[in-house]
Amino acid sequence: MPTTDAPAAFAGSTTHATGTGRALDDTLELRLPAGLLPLLAEADLLDSPATWGSIRTAAGAFRLEPVRPGRDLKLLTGWMNDPAVAAYWELAGPAEVTAAHLRAQLNGDGRSIPCLGLLNGTPMSYWEIYRADLDPLSRHYPARPHDTGIHLLIGDGTNRGRGLGTALLRAVADLVLDNRPRCTRVIAEPDIRNTPSVSAFLSSGFRCHTEIDLPEKRAALMVRERALRNLL
């Protein structure tokens, strides 16, 4: 799945005129904390999901919050070791397995942002918002510029099997389309064997365009079009 750290300083030159008309060349150096750099990349490629705010659903207020490994790793590791999750994500094991998966995104170029999904303030799902047109997925379908992909899992088994996934998929697709004006389509590629997931996408306004063979699975290519968002 998709993948941020760059030099923590940049310099610019400014010229100031003195009272005598003489110019002084000063070098202004601004050092940025390393933790801000992923956010800069995020803002450039994905229009900063951290700023998207909340959206109302039938189950309550929902929002995305970018993952912070120091805070969230234990929670996410527990979810990845749930057999129902592990069957499709294949990240069961010690915390190092989940940490490596997150690191590949957080230390990448900002094309994928791992997020917690908070419902009424409680973390209950995990999402990856990614640039599908910049992802290896784009080799398997006719991608358009700014296509935005989503991966998700519902972390707590008590929240599965009661239609919540459908409501959250629609909400996140709406967040993408509301906050990424250049994006015309939201893309997903659930495993074709994961019938509940495919059904949730269909019920939340996505259409199945085709089936595609990816290196790790045969997938249903699900697409929600901006032009049809109020019709489906």
C-alpha cells in the first residue's frame, strides 16, 4: 500500500534598503520541526485531511485524524490482529509489523495519509487516504489526475455488520469531494472475496466498474463519481 521526511531547513535571500540607499543582502533561514514536513507534503498532494473537519452521519459526528504512531500504534496493532481484519490486511503480528506499514507512508512523499476515524470523538476505524493516480494501482485502470483512493477497516467488531461501514464510506467520500476540488472520483479496490466490504461500497454510492488483478488480490474497482454523488 501507499507511502514522507525531507531536509528540515530552507533558506531565502532578502534585500533591505538602508537610509543611505545602500542595499544589504541578508539570508533568512527558517528551520522547520521534522514533524511538520509530512504535513507540508500532505497539504500539497492530498489537500490536508487533518483540516477537513467533521461530517454528520446517522451514527453521529465523524472525522479523520492523521495517525501519530507514538499515540496510536498499540490501538492499531490490536485491530490488525483481529482475525476478521488480518484475513484481508495481512498485518497480524507484533507492533513492529504495524509500525513498518505506517512508516512506509509517514516517511514517504505524502501520497498516502494514514488516519484514524473518530465517531463522536472515539477512534473506531482506520483509513488510508491516497492519491490513486500516483499509486501503483494506476497501472491497472485508466486513472485520472487527482483520483483519490481509500482503504479502511472497522476496528471494533461490535461496530461491524450493522450498516455503519456504508454510512462511513459515504461520509469519507463526501469529505474527499468537498475538500479536494480537483478530484472528480473516489476510488477503492476491496478484495473481491470480501463480500460485506463490496456490498458496503455499493450501498454508499460507489459503482463497480470492473474486476482487476493486483499483485496481492483480485479486486473490485469501486468508483464514486463527483458528477453522480447526488444521484447515488
